[in-house]
Amino acid sequence: MFGPVKVGFGEYLGRFYAGLVATSAPLQAYSARGLAKSIVWCPGRMVDQAEAMLAAWQEHANDGEATTPAPLPVLLVAMGSNYSPVANSAPQLAETLPIILADDAKQRLFGLKTVMAALPMQVVVMAAEQPTALALAAQLGLYMRQPANRRFTAAYTFAGLSYDWPVVFAESGVAFKTVTHDYHNLTVIAADFVLQATVPLYDAPTADNPNRADDGVPGTDDPAGYLRVAQVNTVEQPPSV
């Protein structure tokens, strides 16, 4: 359900990485390393788990072999497992709204609900020295404050058609805080923030639904649509006396 949000945020961070200004030798090496070895998704929240984070990054960076030091710096990203609806924002569509997708060649009638979700996120910067960690965090914070970067989109696909839905940052900026750990020559700083995502819930009739209008296959890119009124006939009645 929230997978497209993670994909969209990954692409967002990829654009940040592509525009990173290498102000030091470690950042030059970081910029040349490639996105796949520089920004990594992790499961669950990571704060106060520096040892587990470093071990996971070590294994990932070395293709499962934890025999050599993992390259630093690195940016680790995670989505929290708790969920809450967005308050004081655009209303959710709790009742099904009949819709026809704009690009649907068959002009089928589907249903749509929307969820306005507040998704907690965390970004962790790990570096061998403090200046590199702070430089990377400062540039990410600046990137996220730019008006054009206050939002991004998540692509949701239904009936073979993909549409972009908005995701916005609840805060105007992020603040990085130190994460304590027992490692020497390692700086870990983390930022927590919230993404507000509009998530569509598309609906099509099941195979046994009496309101099924065509022979589309449920659960595929070619689902059936709902019956809809094609024509309304009225008969004028003579006046009563």
C-alpha cells in the first residue's frame, strides 16, 4: 500500500545525490561511488541502533561478506511501522466515489477511496569523521527546504494505468541529532520527519458481482467495470383533472 511512497522517496533522494556538491575528499569518493552503494533502505526505525545499522551496512556493501570495512559515508533511510491519519488536511474519501480513469480506452466505471496517511520517516548519516557527516546532512537539509522539493509524487497503477499521487513533507525542515554508540572514528546523526501521503484505493467488481459490466478479469490489469446508467427515458404524463 505504501510501497510506491518508498519508491517515490527513493527517487527523490536519488535526485539529491545527483546534485550533491563534493566539498571534501570523502564526499568526492561518495559522489563517485554510485547511488546503489551510497543510499540504502533499511527495515524499521533505526535510531539508537548504531551497531545494528553498521553491521547491516557492512554486510550489504560487501555483498554479504563482512571482512572489509564498509565504505563511508552512507545515507540510510527507513519508514516507521506506526500509522496515523493526516489531521487538519484535505479530507479522506471514506465513501466510494464512482470514477472513470481519464486514459482508460474502455471508459470503465470504477470506485475510488483515498487514505491521507502520516508516515514517520528517518534518515541516518554515518561517516568516518564529523565534518563529512555534517556536510552531508547540511546539504540534504538544504535540498529538502527548497520550495520545489517540499513534495514529490508516488505512482500508483490500476487497470494498467499509472497516476501520480502527492506526497508532502509535514515540516518545513529537518534537524539532525547525534546518535550515541560505542564505535571509534564513526559519527552517526539522524533526522526524523513525517511524510503526508495521499494513497488511492481503487475498486473494481468481483467476478460474481451482479453489477459487473464486462468480462474483465479481477486482480489483473484488465478488470471489469461497474454497470452505469447509459440513458434515462422519461414519459410525460397527461395532466390530471
